[in-house]
Amino acid sequence: MSECLFCKIVAGEIPSTPVAESATSLAIRDIDPQAPVHVLVIPKVHLTSADHVTSEHGGVVDELVLLAQRVAEQEGVRESGYRLVMNVGPDAQMSVPHLHLHVLGGRRLEWPPG
């Protein structure tokens, strides 16, 4: 999608700070981190949100989780714990309409999220 911020990042049209990458996903630092570790894992194919995932997208979500695990290991939070968050829609504060997973960690996280 030509107007999608994350599609432009994946295409290299907008700079980002990459953390890790797989054949189908890219992990980048969040520009407004909510925790010491805050990385976004985004599929390279455009999907608007988790609400748009179908059985035809086999491998997309599991690849996001596998790359998130790798990021957690690289960032040193896999053992202490980390949070995976996937927002859907404006009421969930999804600001970019492209499926993505937040990897948050590096401190004790509040519950419920504040």
C-alpha cells in the first residue's frame, strides 16, 4: 500500500532503526518507546490489522511471534519477561493501520496497562 507508513519503512523509503529481520518480517525500534525495550515487529506484506488475518495468511502471525522471541533474546528480556501487544482499531490506540506486534520489556510492566 503506497500510503502505509509501515509499508514505506519495509520498502526502505522511510528510515527506521532495525533490530532484527526475517524473510517475512521486520523488527524496528518504536519512535515513542513505552518501556526500555519497545520494538515493533511488522510483516513485510500489508495486512490492515489482526482483524484482517485469514487462513490464507498462514505463517504471518507465527512468524511475528518467532521474530519477537528473537528480539526478546537479543534485547536481554526473554528470561525476565516481556509483553507482546497487538492492537486492533482506533479504540485500542492502533495508530498505524498495518498489522504489527509490540515487544515491551526491560522493567516490571504494570497490569492492567496504564
